[in-house]
Amino acid sequence: MSPDVVTPTLNLPDYSSSFLTGTHWLSANYPTFVSIVKTGFGFLVGLSIPMSIFFFIGIIYCVEGLKRIRNREDEMFSLKVEPALETVDNGDRAMAHRWDKAKTLIESTNSNDWKQAIIEADIMLDDLLTRMGYNGESIGDKLKRVATGDMKSLNEAWEAHKVRNQIAHESSFVLDHHTANETIQMYRKVFQEFYYI
């Protein structure tokens, strides 16, 4: 005969029935408390859904606004330098024509013509800086964005532009022919560096 095999049994407490019993006990003894808890919990669940949607929309709005701000900053402060002209090797015929006009004016005996030549050359400098991708409200703003390594003739551009500013803003400024010639030569150096003329 085989001996009887005794299978051990574990008597684990039934927590689910204990929880239900406790819930029934609370409902029976404190119905107002249970009702308030249920109502409060339902209110919180109901409130959390629209609040989640509201904050989700707010996050999307902020992210899109930040993207717009970044794009605007990139447009305003971009230091990206592009080639001065598409036809760098050949220069620009229209600019060469304007430069010829400035050279003719500088050879005049009239000091007003010298001033006009420098103003014309400064307009050409502004056009060059814009084509190179430098942004700014004025030529001075654009020149501030130019790194020294990007333009060998940066000092000449600044010095020539300062003379132009004296012509435009200082009524007592007297331009002699020597200074006018030196200024035009500084503009020439800038334009020749970028095959602009």
C-alpha cells in the first residue's frame, strides 16, 4: 500500500474580501463621508481632463511661438556669409558702371562731385554687404557683423564709411581732394577683394 500523500495548503487571507468588507463598513457607518469622497474624486477626475487638454494646447502654442522667435532671430542675426556675387570671376557690370561714374566724379575739380563719388561708393558698399548676407539697419550695423577673417579690407571699409558719414552728417566738414582720393582707393580695395568691380 502506498502511503497517503498529504498536500500542504496555504491559508492566505483574502484581501479583496477584506477591502470590500471595509468599504461596506464605511458606507454603513459613515455614508456622508463616503459620499463626499466619491463626489470629490469624481470632480477631480472630471476637472483633470479639460485641464490636461488646456495645458497640452498651451505647450503646443508656446513651442510654436518659440519656433517663430528663433526663425526671426536667425533672419535678423544670421552671420552666414554667401559669395558676393554669382558671377564672382567676372564681377558685376552694373556695379562696374557705377564705379566708373564714381571715378569720373572724383577726377572733377568740384568738391561736391568728390562728395557725390564717395556717397555713390558707400551705396555700392551697402549693396555688397547685403549680397554677402550681412543684415542690419545701416552699413555700420552690417560692418559690425563682419569677422576680420571674412574681409581682409575691413579696416578700409570702416575708414571709408567714416568719411562718408562726415560728409552726410557734419555740415562743417571740408573735403579736400587728397582725402577724397584716399577714400575712393579704400572703397576700391574692398570692391576688388570681392571681384565687385
